Amino acid sequence: MKALEGVKILDFTHVQSGPTCTQLLAWLGADCIKVERPGVGDATRKQLVDVEGADSLYFTMLNHNKRSITLNTKNETGREVLERLVKECDVLVENFAPGALDRMGFSWERIQELNPRMIMASVKGFGPGPYEDCKVYENVAQCTGGAASTTGFLDGPPLVTGAQIGDSGTGLHLALGIVSALFQRETTGRGQKVLAAMQDGVLNLCRVKLRDQQRLQHGPLSEYRQFGQDIPFGEAVPRAGNDSGGGQPGWILKCKGWENDPDAYVYFITQAPAWKKICDVIGKPEWKDDPEYATPPARLDKLTHIFDTIEEWTKTKTKFEVMDICNPLDIPCGPILSMKEIAEEPSLRDTGTVVEVDHPERGKYLSVGCPIKMSDSAVEVERSPLLGEHTIRASGAIGEVTAQAAE
Ligand code: COA
């Protein structure tokens, strides 16, 4: 028994944002039927190809535990099959460009006519407003949701982050909306429309920066490094480099080997209760009682000097040695792990956070497993489906229509 067992999902998603959402739901037990264009499929199947003739990692890593049927929604038979699917499924998830579903003949009104219990969940780039008709990809969302303007260094251009907060982040938001709508349907008996806009999703994850925008009206942001460097603040929240996003100052510091290893760094947090231990560890016991350093407010205008001093110590240790020394003292810090290190980390394999999956076209590959661990709903990661692999079986399970005929 899985948490979402019995929930049937008509998965009209493609690329990354929507597939992230439906993959999560599939891991939690939903039966996820991915509907793809005959002969073409999700565009990511053939993007960033590393093994000729095989589905790309881009596709396989976002579409585990799903079934795939091919169906041409632009001909009559295809639409007929789709109508049956709408009647039999609980949730329709899509992330087409705005208006595409309407053009297929499946407006929200029509879907409600066909199945009043249907939950129709969409990712769009923007919510209602001036940009609602725009097509959007990850980095557009990062730029319009406040992430890019607040990421990077003060003297550099805006930066996008490697974390796919626009796509995967919004997929996560949508999944929560869908599960909540399923829960509400238990009471109302009705489905509903669920929208997660990528701009909104990114902004939600940048909440602390909107906090700082308002704090800025009451004076400089003293926990930002530039405060102690006497660099004036402008009208908007600046790029903060590696400053911590909260009230405990932090920075990324070089460790032993940094000259040759681009990831020989550690994130080091000078959490107030650990201050005295930090002073002892870095060989500055005199800072413990020096009024210039002893309290958090006194330290705020000296963060650059303080972190430079700590770095003199971290440079004498590997990032893992820093971790080994600091953790028992409750000094929060984290080594900068490369993707290679993460891929090879045994503890992540043990928990199923990194999994090895076998695929008929490409053989074994690594993927990221389900990041949510539930005691009563175990996740077994299954390979992604080949294009149309379940056309007959999936359609057989949901009705008498053979979707293949719709091609
Ligand atoms: N049978 C027939 N036609 C199909 C089909 C099927 N099974 N599945 C899709 N199509 C058609 C659609 O009807 C649409 O046709 P139309 O434009 O003639 O109405 C077309 O395929 C493609 O849809 P679209 O979404 O416009 O694809 P795109 O490749 O041009 O744009 C995005 C891609 C991601 C930019 C766009 O889908 C988008 O902005 N989505 C919302 C935001 C989002 O999720 N972005 C992040 C992606 S990671």
C-alpha cells in the first residue's frame, strides 16, 4: 500500500517542471499515465543525448515510475480517447504553453463537464497579468522571481543558480496543491483547478529577500558583508555573495587543497552560541572576552576580517577535517560537495536518495530518488517508460479504447 494508491493521473507534462511533479506523485503511489505525441514524445527524450539511440538522462531522471501512451490529441479519435481518460482519471497535470489545452478542446469548463471530480493542475510561467501568455523556461523564472537579482557577488552581474528552483521548485509546489485538492475533494466531492506559476514558486523560495527589501527601508542590512565594508546600500536588496540568508553570519572559506581543487571549500557559520568554541578552535581565545568581538552586534561590522581569520585556520585542514572538528563542538558548517562526491557517497545510496536504475536502452545510470521518506509508503524507483510503451496496456486498464488506434 502506498500513500496515493488508487489515484489515477493523466500526465500531460513535458520538459522539467510538470514531470517533476508527476514523478513525485508516482513515487508516492499514484498511477501516472504520461500522454505523449506519437513518434515524438516529450522533447527531453532527445535532448542532451549522451547515449546514441537511448532516451536522454534528462528524460529518464524525470519520468520514473510512469507509464507512457502515445496519443494524437489533434485528431478525432485521439480526442475521443482523451475524453475517456479525463472521465476515468482523478487528476490531469499539464504544463503546456498558455492556451494549448484550450486549443485541443479541453478547456476547464469542458473538463468539468466530462468529470466534475477532476483536478486540473497546471504549471505556467506567470499567473494572471501582463505576462500570462508567455512561454517560460527555468532561468526566465529565476530572473523574474527575484532569485537572479539577489544571487551573485556585489560587483558582478545577476546570476542564476544551479538548483532548478523554477522548474523542479514549481513542480513541488504543484504536487502539494494536487494532494491538497484530492484531500478537499473528500469533503466537497468536487475537483478544482490548481495553478502553480513559476514566477510565484521562485518568489516563494526567495521570501527572505522580500523580507530584506522591507528591512532596507529602516536602515542598512547589517548582516550583509557590505555593511562592514562601508559600501552603501541602494534601493533594492543587493547580491549578497555567500552571506547567510538568516541571522547567523556565514561564508564559504577555502580549505586545504583549494589551489587545485575547485571544491575544497567549506561553508562556515558563526552561530552566536558557538562563538567561544570557534575562538578556541581558530586560535583566537582573546576574542572571547574582547568587547569588540564578544557579542553578535559587535561583530557585524567586522565580518570580512572575522571570516578571513577563520579562513587562515580552515586553509590548514581539508573540508572534511573542518567538519570532523567543528561538528562535535556544535559549530555548524558544511563541506562544498562536488557532484562526483555526491554520486559516490555511500550513505546517500543507503537511504535511496541516490539510486542506480537499469534501463533497456542505456543500461545502468544514477538518478536522484524520492527526497521524501515516509514510514508507511516506501518508494521503489522504477525506470522511465519508453515512448508509447504502455499504449495498449495503459488504455486497456482504463477502458476499452486502444489508444494506439488514435495514432
Ligand atoms: N498530440 C498532439 N499535439 C500535442 C500533443 C499530443 N499528444 N501534446 C502536445 N501537443 C501540442 C500542443 O497542443 C501544442 O500545440 P499548439 O501550440 O498548436 O496548440 C504543442 O504541442 C506544444 O505545446 P507547447 O507547450 O507550446 O510547447 P513548446 O515546446 O513550444 O513550449 C514551453 C515549451 C515549456 C516553453 C511551454 O510549454 C511553456 O511555457 N510551458 C509552461 C511553463 C513551463 O512549464 N515551463 C517550464 C518547462 S521545464
